[in-house]
Amino acid sequence: MPSFPSHRDPQALFDFLQQQQAEQHSGLPPVEQWQPPLSGEMDMRIAADGTWYHQGSAIRRQAMVKLFSRILKREDEDYFLVTPVEKWRIRVEDAPFVVVDFRVERAGGDDYRDPASGQALVFNTQVEDEVVLGPDNPLWVREAETRTGSPRPYLRVRPGLDGLLHRNVYYRLVDLALQQAEAGKKAEKKADEKVGVWSLGHFFGLG
């Protein structure tokens, strides 16, 4: 049974997580099963653009950010880094992930004729999560910000954890929806005239 000393310092926590990862199987740790008491506050913040900060300075080591993201957990509106015996509250300005790319996979090859049944959209985050858009990982768009007038599209990345689609990703999705609608074989507009995309047989509006 491994010991779990306290790791309020990010470097110490990172070293510990690296050791634990080397000893365990691949895949995400079962953070939803871990229910340790609150250890305290950690001066760590995830900015709206997906950048992680500690004590006001950006964390430049991608390996550290990626490893920390694996133990991220949300409870109500609060976010925590958790181990089996530690639970550190951190701040998240918007969503903890940013969706930076996507690709289209089709059962019938590169064909627009039946996106409703033969298409899957696979998204990637800034920490290399790969997420297939579908009922368990839906996409939705919040109302446009008053300040910018831009829509706020989100994807469920992990249970309780969402990713904000980068603007370029969102506009590529809109282009895909319009191209498939124009193809006319399986229109991407429903009766309510919402433009959207299909994935795993489900339709997701783009606002």
C-alpha cells in the first residue's frame, strides 16, 4: 500500500504523481471514487484560455499541466486536485479545458451523404484528451457574451468537467455543418432551422 504524504507544493505533487503513474496502468485515475477531506487551498488557477498558473506565474511545463489535469475533480461549482488522501481547492475562471482541434471520422469514408448515421466527431483538448462527441459527451452553446457578442460553445470532456471550444474549432464546426447542409443529402438543419452537426447518430446545435 503506497503512502500519500501531503503535497501542497506543485513540484512535490508532480513528482509524486509521476511516481504513481509509473506504478499504475494507463488511463485516468478514478477521481470520482476518491473522497478525501479538504486539505486546504492551493494558489493555482486555470485561466479562461486554458493556461494554468501557480502563485501568479504560468506553469510552462506541459507535462506538469497534463498530469495535474488528470487528478482534477469538480464538486458543485468548486474544482479540486485530488489524490486518495488529499484534496486541494483551486480556481477555474471558465472551463478547465480548451478544445483545440477536431477531426471527422465516417464509417463510409469521406462522404457527406449520411452524417446522421455514419459520422463521429473526435475532439482534442490542450492536455491531449480525446473525446468523441455523443450522448455522454455532449456539445452545447451558451448565449453570446455581451462584451464580445461571441458564442460560448462547450464540450463535456470528463464527468463534470467541460472544455471551451477554441474559436477556430467552433468556426470549423459551423463550416462543416453548412457544407453538409449544402450537400443536401442529409440536411444539417432541423425543423427549427438550427444549424448543427451530427455525431454517433445525435444532432448537436451550434447556436
